[in-house]
Amino acid sequence: MGQKIGNEKIKREDGYLYFIGKDGYVWAAPMKHNKGGRKKKVGTEKITKQPGFMYYLGKDGYVYKAKLKNA
């Protein structure tokens, strides 16, 4: 399990993948079966990334970080 670092709760939509972009904001990208969707920025909180950590959006809608094993 990771460590919760974000304070903003993001509401998930079906048919989208969520990730932390290079700019530090949460983005939603449409899955292959979601033909009508477009990539969009969904978060307003900027996350500062550190090397050796993986960042992801948890099921509860908050941003988490986890230490990479071989980093």
C-alpha cells in the first residue's frame, strides 16, 4: 500500500484511465472502448514528484505514492 499525499478527492468516471502527468496534475485518458472520450485534466492540486516513487490515483479518489522496489 502507498502513502496518501493528495488532499483533493477526484471523482472517477467509467471508461477513463487516471494518471499523474509530467506537469504534476491528475489527468484522465479515455480507454480504447471509450470512443467519444478525450484526454482532460481533472485535478487542480499540483503533485511534486520524487524519483524512486510511483504515483497513482487510489480507488477512494486520492493521490498515493509507493516506493519502487529496484529504484
